[in-house]
Amino acid sequence: MECRPRCSFCCFCCIFSTIYAFMFIFILALIIFWVAISPSSVKFHITNATLTQFNLITTNNTLYYNLKVNITVRNPNNNIIVYYRGITAIAWYKDNDFASITLTPFDQGHKNTTFLEAKFEGHSVIKLKAKQLGEYKQETSVGIYNDLAVDFDLRIRAKYGKVKSSRFNPPIVQCGRLRVPLVSNGKSTPPFSVTKCSTGYFFSDRDAGD
Ligand SMILES: *[C@@H]1O[C@H](CO)[C@@H](O)[C@H](O)[C@H]1NC(C)=O
Ligand SMILES: *[C@@H]1O[C@H](CO)[C@@H](O)[C@H](O)[C@H]1NC(C)=O
Ligand SMILES: *[C@@H]1O[C@H](CO)[C@@H](O)[C@H](O)[C@H]1NC(C)=O
Ligand SMILES: *[C@@H]1O[C@H](CO)[C@@H](O)[C@H](O)[C@H]1NC(C)=O
């Protein structure tokens, strides 16, 4: 008689701790599954950048440019193949996109690194703000341009095991704040420092939910 309330309390306890234990194991299993399956983002780096022309004619706001960048793209996953179907590289200078080119599509196997090169050459009209124009002039006198950037607008398919996704656009890959010296005859230029690009969550569709 005396222990009854205690016992039912015990039972109550017992059932709930079992439920909690199961829930805990379930959540743990889910986390392990997610970690095991969830793909790491593809890693982009700008390994070198060469600027041989960067001449802004202020009378008509025309920028004459010649910029070459080397890029490494690494797929760190050992269970995913990436098919790059559309690759557009966009060059920026201080919030102005001044050039865009498309690169050749390629496939990328497990844990593979691909070396790309983007060559921007030509002229385009850009409108720098007064402050930015001042910075441009300052940078020209030093011979090193700051705030250059290259973005990659991608369209990919991904294959996990035997399952191949449809085409989607990952978040824009942003390789920002490149500091690139202008190569001029006979002068040695400081080395370019390798820059890691930000990718966001690579295997997600940036248009999803729009
Ligand atoms: C970057 O490119 C320039 C010009 O092609 C070259 O002289 C330099 O050695 C390269 N730097 C690296 C780290 O490869
Ligand atoms: C811009 O002006 C410069 C100097 O006057 C001229 O050489 C160049 O052809 C002009 N560019 C364009 C695209 O009109
Ligand atoms: C950059 O690309 C050029 C042309 O493909 C190549 O000759 C050079 O070795 C590359 N540099 C690096 C550091 O990968
Ligand atoms: C990935 O790289 C390895 C070694 O570098 C190479 O043998 C293999 O063919 C590559 N796979 C693909 C799909 O490019």
C-alpha cells in the first residue's frame, strides 16, 4: 500500500527515461547519418592573378583591362561526382562588374582537383564613385590594385552513388578582395597571395524557394 505511489512514480520514470534514451539514440543516429552523407562544399582558390593592363579613361569611363587568373577547384568528397555544365566567371573592381566570360564545362570525379584559367581582356564602361576614383588613382600610382574580385556563376549536376541530380545553380562562388599588381615592363611585382573563395553551401540550389 505504502509503496504504490512510489512504484507508479518509478514506472512513470522508467517509461520516460526509455523514451528519452530512444529519442537520444535516434537523434544521434540522424546526426551520424547526416555527417556521413552530407557533402562538403567544393573548394575554390585563386592561385595566381596577372594584370597586364588596367587603364581607366576618365573622359568616357572606359576601362581597358587584361586580367588572367588561375583557379583551382577541388571536390573533397569521395562519394560525389560534380558535372559543371555552365561556368561564368565575372570580374569586379570595387562593386563594378567589368567583364564576364564563360569557361569550358567539365566533369569532376571524387577527390579531384581541376585547374582553370580565366582570361579577361577588352574594355567596358564602368562608373566609379568619386571616392573609388580617388582610390583608383592612388592604386595606379602604387601599381597595385585592391578590391578586384572574381565570381563564379555555376550550373551543375551532382551524382551521389547512382543518383544524379537535375541541373541547379549553387550559390555564387565569390573570390573577393584580390590584390593584384600591374605588371609593367622590367619591374618585378610582389607575389600574389593565394585567396580562398567563399562558396556558401555548395550543394544547394540558390533558386530553391524563390
Ligand atoms: C603568377 O604568374 C606570374 C606571371 O605568369 C608568374 O611570373 C608567377 O611566378 C606566378 N606565381 C605563382 C605563385 O605561380
Ligand atoms: C575613350 O576615350 C579614349 C581617349 O579619348 C579613346 O581612345 C577611346 O577609344 C574611347 N573609348 C571608347 C570605347 O569610346
Ligand atoms: C596559370 O595558368 C597558366 C596557363 O594555363 C599556366 O601556364 C600557369 O602555370 C598557371 N599557374 C599556376 C600557378 O597554376
Ligand atoms: C581523379 O583523379 C585521379 C587521380 O588524380 C584520376 O586517376 C582520375 O581519373 C580522376 N577522375 C576523374 C573522374 O577525373
